[in-house]
Amino acid sequence: MGHKDTIIHRELNYMLKKGLLLCETLLPHADIDDRVKITLTGKLHLSLLSNMTYIAACAENINFKNSEVMMRISRRLSLHNYLSKICVYLNAKDAIEYLIDYRRLFLQGHYSFISEQKCISIYDIQEAKNSLEKWENEDPEIRMWVDCSKKYIAGTVIEAEIVKKDRGALICRFDEQYNLKGFLSTTDEEYSLSNEIYQTIEDNSVVRCRIIEYDLQHNSYQLRFIEIVE
């Protein structure tokens, strides 16, 4: 289905060793004329690929060729709340989108052809994507995350009300619908908040800021200060 036979042979032997496939010779490797079939373990794995929690768990052990995806998942796994619903959703989403891209990139031109009578269907990863989209649409917490991630991308300018001021840090709230939390600090230059400006800010002050990124560990948006509004 687009791979050279050497790659197919390598992957078959890997799955034989993991117990996902069974070879007619009952050996953990297959020769060119051996027949193989999927095991109960392999069928269970395929049946669970519509379960987001299972896919997120698999994401911890996938050998990602895309280092950006690998690092995103790795950073989430280092968080104390890596088992939260949002982290599970994001890891599953990254894994599914990676697999879809992988199939698109590598399952192109055929090196050999199979007659129509001998063709078998391969697992359609779209089933997993449909389950992901169902979770996005039906789970209120995930729905909120999806909506906010589209609305508040990095660089978006927002106005927020200060609700707490303590030891050089500011906690603020914005977006009445979702009551989102933002964070700024004088201890790091990326927040662009000087000590002089910090001293002039009071509780209930409104500040204009630019979104840096969403902090999963603290469930808040990292903000870069622009100016005091009122």
C-alpha cells in the first residue's frame, strides 16, 4: 500500500514480536512466503482506536518523526496534571493528526499491486478523527477549550480586569462568557511588565495585553502587558 517490501517486512516482524500478529510458523519473525494474521490483541488495539483516552496513552510511546509534535506531547507529559481531560484530548488530537499526515505523505505510489480479488481494507484512521470530533462537540469542557483556542490565539489583544496583585504578579480575568484567567509578572521580560507600572496598578484596574500562550499547568493565559486602560 505504498511501502517497499523491506519496510513491510520490518514492520510485520515488529508486530509479531509485540503479539499483534501471528505467523503460521509460530516464530517471532516471518519469511517471504509465510502467512500472518491479526491476533486478538491486535483486534483489541484496533477496536480501541476510537477511544480518546487509549489513543492519548498510545501517544506516549509513538516514535514521532515530527519533532514538533513529539515535543508538544512530551511537555504535556511533564505537567503534574497530564491526566487532565484537556491534556488527554490534546495528546490524542496530536497523535491522530500525525497519523493522518503520515498516511498522506507515505502511502502514495505503489511499488507492487494486488489484484482486486485479494485486496483487503486497511484501518481507516478517519474513525478515530470522528470520535475526536464527537468529543469536541459533546463534552462542554472540551467544547470550551476548542472555542477559546480558536478565539484567543497567540498575539490576540485582550482587555482584562485585575483580580489579584501579589509579589510582582498579576492575576486577571477576561471574557465574561468563559471567565478566563490571565497571568503577568515583573520577574520575566516576556511579560513586558516593569516594576514602575506594576506599582501603579490596583485591584479592578483594566489592562490591555497581548496573549503569549495558554499555560496548561496553571489553567491560565500568559499575557504581555501593553497599557493600562483604566
